[in-house]
Amino acid sequence: MLDYFRNTLYIAITSELIEITHAETGRKLAEAPLLAIETKRGRDSIIAVGSMAKQLAGKPNVRIENGFQHPRTLLADFAIAEQTLRYLIKQALPKRFFFAKPHVVLHPLAMLEGGLTQIEIRAFAELASIAGASRAYVWQGPSLTTEQLRKRSFPEQGRLLFP
């Protein structure tokens, strides 16, 4: 019964794809980390996320942003990345009248040469928290199974970087 109210999201991130798995239901969501922003009367508004955003490329007054694309690091634009993650987390959660804020395990999968710096680790943790996580974890290592996520047991072959 308690699992009904529990939400654990595993979010694997590259500059080309964000994959979210809801550990309790097994539901998966995979989207390009893109945000379509329309400018009208000097004001910006988000009009699409992921593959829907990609379809709007070239439309007047619309720009497509990727907060996870930079030549040196995976986290390029914190504000864009946060909005993208917020929308995708909302899509990944079950539609219920009441739901608990999710525990989020963020797993950066690209730009790891030399390891993540403390600044990058902290930025990823804050990104998850601001995007809606009640608790944020940053994981580096092999992909996690839904069973490991449900139990929050992290294998020894990797490292839990945060908390």
C-alpha cells in the first residue's frame, strides 16, 4: 500500500537523451532534452518539451534550447535544464489526486572524463531538487535496476556522489 504513494525516479542524462524510469510502476519515458521557448511581446514562454519541441524548430519567434549541451560539461544552462527536467518529471509521475514528491536518482552518462567536479555534483543535486525532487541522489556507475531503486541499494561497482 505504501508503494502506491512512493515515487522514485531514475533519470539517466546525456546531451541527446533523458531517460526516466519510475521505479515503483516500471513506467519509462525517453525524450530529447529540448525546450521550445516562444517570445511574444518581449516575454518568453515554454511551449513544448522533448520531441514536441524539436518539431517546432524554424517556427517564427521560437527558439529551441538544450540545457545539457556544452563542449566541456553536461550541464550547460542551469535554468533551461531545470525547466526541462521539471516538465519531464511531471510527465513521468503517475496521474493521481495526491502524490508524494519523488526521490530522484540522477545519473549523468556523458562528459565524465576525469570524473565530475564537486561543483558539477552539487549542481546536479540542486537541479533535481529545484525541478521537484524531495530528495536528490547523484549516481556514477552502472545503470541501476528498478529493484535497486526501490530498495535504494546502490551497487559497489559505482559511487553515490550525493548525498
